[in-house]
Amino acid sequence: MKVIAIANQKGGVGKTTTAVNLASGLQSKGARALCMDFDPQCNLAKYLGHVPDEAPTITEFIFASATYQDMPDTSRLIRHSESGIDYIPCNIALAKVDMVLAQAMFRERVLSDTLERILPEDLYDYLIIDCNPSMGILLINALSASDQVLIPVQTEDFAADGMEDMLELIQIIKRQINPRLEVLGVLPTMAASNQVSRSVLEHLHTNYPGLTFPCEIKRCVDAAKSCRQHKPLIGSKSKLSEQYLAVTEEVLRRMEAVM
Ligand code: ADP
Ligand code: MG
């Protein structure tokens, strides 16, 4: 199983939309894909129509792991959305996990260890992790558990500003914690036909030529609609469906190149 983190310390750049639709796109290409919500705002689970229930989420597994308690029952760890996507939800208590993690031994590796213990290695080809928008211990855990990072960047003013910090964090994690970690690419999102959007796009292609995806996601109201209706864009009539399929194909090309 290859683990791909969808990460950017900025919020509202299209991480969750990309996580859901990459999982859906991979599935449409015949790959076995699982996605996981790792943002206490729980937007990925909401997108998939998740209704909170009694069964443990990744939050409870992390807590148990970080406090050396027995793992909860894993039989309902993986949920299936009505739209046919397999996912692991989190809950809002994940926001408090930093305090527990701060005291845990090997605190950067708690997620990675937890996943190894609860998720059979050969059940899925891909695990897509939807990360939270800050550079704290949750993001560090997600990156420490990943093989690849995909960075969605909104093509708007200042949107590319945080890129250097993000790339630096990835290099530190690669050096100190997880030597497998690679940058899969930079995905321009919410591209529009205005001057600002075009210049950010140009900036990305000029400054990160190999990393920036040749395809981009355009700004379109269908994204919000798909979220409200709990249906991925892939397979819908939206233009974003084709765009996310092109992204999926690029991801598959890049993953094959590294294997
Ligand atoms: P993040 O996870 O980075 O916070 P989201 O994927 O939740 O970003 O997107 C933020 C908001 O922008 C959501 O309301 C979402 O529906 C909307 N959105 C996502 N992608 C697009 C797009 N291509 N065009 C227009 N709106 C989008
Ligand atoms: Mg999100």
C-alpha cells in the first residue's frame, strides 16, 4: 500500500476536495483506494456523508496508541460511503491529540505505528490522507506515515507563499524521521482566467517546474455542490470530473515512475 498525504498548511486550498476525488479517481481506474480524514474539522467525512456514530475513529486509535492502552475494536474502522468510497473518519477530539502526543514516546510516529497495527498492508493499493491546515504535530504525523505528498495550491494572490516552508518541513521529516517521503507534486487548484490566477500558475511552473502538475483544477461551483450532495465529482457531468481524472492519471504516472 502506498500512502499519499494531501497537505498544505493553508486552509481552503482544495485539499479535502482533492483527497476525495483522488480516492474516487483511483478507484475508477481499478485501484483499491482508501481515504482517511486527519483534520479535526472532519470535512472529508462530511463530504462523504458520514454520520458520527459509536464506532471508534482514527482519533481513538491514536489516543490508545499514544497512551499505551489496548487498541479499540477495528472491525468498524473502515466505513463505506453511499457513493462507494472507503474511508476512515476522525472526530473533533483529534484537535486535542497534540497534548497527548506531546508526551508520547516517538510522538512523530504514532500515526505511522497505529496504521501498521490496525490496517492490513495488502487490503488497499492506496491510502490518501487528508491533512489539517497547520504545521503542527498532526501534519508531522501524517507526513511521517506517508510515501508521497501532494500539495494543492490555490492559484490566488500569496497562495504560493507558504510553499518554501512546506517543502522545508518535508525535507526535515525525510531527513529525520521518514526517508521514504517524496513530493509527488504541486497541484494548482481553483484556477481562473484572471490575471492573478494566471501569474500564480506561471510562478508555480517557473519555480517548481518538475513538481508542478501539467494539469490543473479550475474554479467551479460544482466542487461545493458535490460536497453538499455527498457525491464525488468523478463520474459526474461536471468539468471537474475530467480534471480530477487527469490528475489521477498524472498521479499514477508519477507513482509508477517511483516504484
Ligand atoms: P481545504 O481542504 O484545503 O480546506 P476544500 O477542498 O475543503 O479545501 O475546499 C475549500 C472550499 O472551496 C470548499 O467549500 C470547496 O467546496 C471549495 N472548492 C474546492 N475546490 C474548488 C474548485 N475547484 N472550485 C471552486 N471551489 C472549490
Ligand atoms: Mg480540508
